[in-house]
Amino acid sequence: MTDQTIGAPQTARGQTRVNSPAQVLLASLIGTTIEFFDFYVYATAAVLVFPALFFPASDPTTALLASFATFSIAFFARPFGAIVFGHFGDRIGRKATLVAALLTMGVSTVIIGLLPTYAQIGVAAPALLALCRFGQGFGLGGEWGGAVLLATENAPEGKRSWYGMFPQLGAPVGLFLSSGFFWVLLHFMSQEDLLAWGWRLPFLASIILIVLGLWVRLSITETPEFAEAVKKDKRAAVPVVEVFRNHKRSLFLGTFVALVTFVLFYICSAWLLSYNVKVRAVPFLDALKLQIFGSVIFGIAIPIAGKIADRVGRRPFLMVVTVLIGAFSFLLAPLMSGSEGALYVFVTVGMFLMGLTYGVIGAALAAPFPTQVRYTGSSITFNFAGIFGASLAPYAATWLQKTYGLGHVGYYMLAASVVTLLCLWASGRDEV
């Protein structure tokens, strides 16, 4: 493949073919939707079925913590995926790398749906589950950064936040589809059938989404900014080396700018689901209904964030939202210990704030890195934030609630807000 082929896709008449806005936004959205569907199917199963099927020798709380431990493996895999896929994304192009990332995530998810359980093969079952979870994280580590760049590097002047929010919409859409899938299953089968075989269906259904995603992704051309970098031979020899050598400040600040985004989301999704089912004894269907409702609120807030951030600037917008998340942390304990209506208030406020911060964070993390290392730099930053903010959030919140009470889960969220606010304050206007 020549540089001309990579950088300047040609039509039959020799003219450069340009992606339409609809192509760009659909390709960035469909990929992240599939990736996050796969990711959240696992998160839901980690609460509803995996403790019983893959960790049955433990008491219920220990089994849940063990299940959350395998859940966290993906976040430690994601930086490795960011480095590997980022290297090729910055060297050979966004498009081919995005296709490879999608396949890696999808295949790992489908294999989970085929795994034997602990009752069938013993300790090998959770080991294989952990390996597949690593594959999920590895693939998502390469998907997110490329999808954001596909959108933002095709964005018109002054609309980077708006374009950058489209791949972010994949998170609420994926959450809605994954929770909805389990909700439908429980309407048509008993919990016994769900544990026996029904839980496999969402993982196997990923095959359909993968085919759809590949068809969309293969129809697009390379981004104009990367094509220009190829034309001028400005690609980095080893992007990860350049990122750690010349962009350490952006890497560090970006990681913790995104910290509260991850903490808030996984408290309002994976931990909330486990708390409702295991502690409040909320029926599975009602707990999933609450999560589906939250995904809708999440999705509504993301476009609002994109519009406002393009007008007022990403940095001041994120600072205001982070302060609001810190204030919200004081409401966690009273709302979570209240009535069903209070739980809906908690989810409404929490997921709306989540949409506001998440809708902007993609464009914010990509902004400080030059084109030749942007795929690698933004991906590593996002996935480092996942390690510090998300990998342990369900585990830590479960432990804090059981050991010290709900108030300390709120303090955990508050601490993340303070760290993020300090890093936003330390960032320059052009660094977010």
C-alpha cells in the first residue's frame, strides 16, 4: 500500500473522494455503539450471571467482587490496545486500524458467549473469561481514539466538540441496547433459563453488529488531516515513544481531566445495578429498567454538551460540569437510601451530568496532540483514565458501601471531582 493510496483516496475520474458528514458521523457512531454494547453486556452479566456461573465457590459478596475483578481486567488491557492500535493508526491510517479494533473486540465478545462454565471445566472457566475480557479491553483501547479522530479530523472549523460527541453517543446507545437485551430476555424466560443458556444470546448477537459495523467502516476514506500528514511525510516513526518523550504533560493532565467522567459513569451504571440487585433486593427487571432509563438521559445530554462546548469552550464547560458533579456527590447517600422515586432522581441527575462531561471529553483529550501522534496520545490518555477512574470503581464502591456506608461512596466521587477540577485548572486554554 503506497502513501498515495493511504492519504488520498481516488474516484474513477482521479478526483479525491471526500467523506460526507453523514458517512463520518455514522461510521464513528456505529463503531463505538458496537464496542460499548459488547463492553456493557459484560458489565451487566458481571452482576446478574457471572458470580453464579464462574465464581460459585464463594459467598455472594465475594463472588460479586471476583466478578468485578475480571470486569476491571479490560481497563488494564485498554492501554496496551491504545499503544498497538495507536501505532498503526498514526502510521498507516485511521480506517484500517478501526476495522482491526472492531474485529478484536467483537471476536472476544462472541467467544465469551461460547465459554463453558465453572461447573463444566472448573477454574479454567474464570481464567478463559478473564482472557476474553482482556481481548475486549484490548480492542476497545484501539477503537475509541480512532472513532473520535474519524469525527473530529473531518469536522468543519468551530464544530469539533459537536462532531466529537457523535462517537461518544455510542456509550449510551450501547448501554441501552445491552440493558434492553437482558430486559427482554427476562420477559421471555425464567431466571433459571437465563442462567442455563439465555445469558449467552447477547454475546452471540454481537456477530450481527460486527458485520454491520464492518460494512459501514469499509465504506469510508481516510481523514483529511491524516492524509495531509502522509503527503508531507510527517508521520512519527514510533508514535508511543514520541508521546512519552514530548507530550508527558498532556498525557498526565488528560488522564486526570477524564478521571471523574469514568468514576461517575461506573458508579451510576455497574455499581448501581449491583447495589440495587444485591443490597436493595430490587428485581432484575426493575433494576434493568432503571438502567435503560439512565441510558436515555445519558444520550440526551451528550448533544447538548457538544453544542454548548463549541460556543463557550471545552475547558470552562468541563470545569462547571465537574463542580456540579462534586455537588452531586453529597446527594448520593440520601438518594440511594431513599424510595424508588429517589433512585430515579439519582439516575436522572447523575446520568445527565455524565452526558455533559462525556460528550466533550473525546474532543478535549484529542486536542493537545499533533496529528502524527494523536491516535496514540488520545487513546492512551483515555485508557489511562479508565484504569484510574473506572477499572476499580464498581469494586471500590462495593467495598466502601459494605465497609463504611453509602456516604463514603459519595466521598469517593467527590475526591475524583477535586482531582479533575485541579487538572482542568492547570491545563491551558489550548490543552483541552
